[in-house]
Amino acid sequence: MKRLGLLATALLLFVATSPEEGTAQTRYWQHQLYFNGGPQFVTGEQADAYKTGLAIDGGYYYRASRSFFIGVAGGYHQFTSEGGAPDVDIIPVHLAAKYNFSLTGVQPYIGAEGGPYFINAAENSTEIGIAPRLGLRIPLSRGFDLDLNVKYNVIFQENDEFTYVGFNGGPAYIPSRRAR
């Protein structure tokens, strides 16, 4: 929990000190929607207990400053057990932030999500976690991009952390993109 608080504080400081675009250059897109999915690989001690999972995620980002975006993200992640462990269904509902290194052409970015993970296994539980991510946005046509990313989910549990790495991809829509 302390790590999540430090991350949130660092992100707020970053937003507060990020320079805004000047009035001569107008913002050409303010909102982003994305949908992606892909395989999820369990890491750590639980890696032997679960097969490769599948995730479907979606989210919304608002452009808070020139290259910094804040938003919400959610999804459905499913893991089938190997052996006696129960199958696991995970529903993350997160606050999200990302920093784009470029706003034109291929756009590399870093980001993080954090918040509750609703877990349905042998017993239902709600745990807190974070998910740092690295990604690329590749323009396909006006207003549509291909979003490719690698996301490392860390769910903080009382006995041990449940971690998994996802390789995700899917469409992203920018509803207000106009030519500069």
C-alpha cells in the first residue's frame, strides 16, 4: 500500500510540474479509448500452478498535459489451474496514468495502473495491486492506432504476491484527432 501511495504522489508531482502547450499550438487530441487483449504468463511461485491466461482490457485516457495522460482502466483476466489449484478470474478496476515520449508517428510510452483487483478463486477477495506497462502506439488511420504493450501485474496479498506479465495488443481510438 505504501508503494501505491508513493507512486500516486510522484505522478501528481509530475503532472503539476509538466509544462502545458502554448496557446500558439492547440491540442489536437484530448481523449483516448483503447481495447486490448492477449496472453498472460504467471510468474513467481504460482507459475507452476497455472497455465497461460488470457486478458481483455479497456480504458479511457484524458490528456492532462502535453505528454501526460490520466484515466481509468478495467478488464477481465482468466487463469486455468494445472493440478489441484482452483481456476482464477481477476477483474482489475484501476486508475491509470501514462507518459507518451512522442505524440506523432510511432508513439512509445510508459505507464502505470493501480487499484483494486476483484479475485474469484476458491474464495472471493479484493486485493490492491499495481501494473506498470511499456507500450507503443502505431498510427493506422486518422483517429485509429494499434496499441501494443507489455504489462506486469502485481497483486499484493497477505501471504504472497500474485504476479503475471501480459503481452497485449488492440485498437485505440482518438475521437477528436484533427490534423495540425
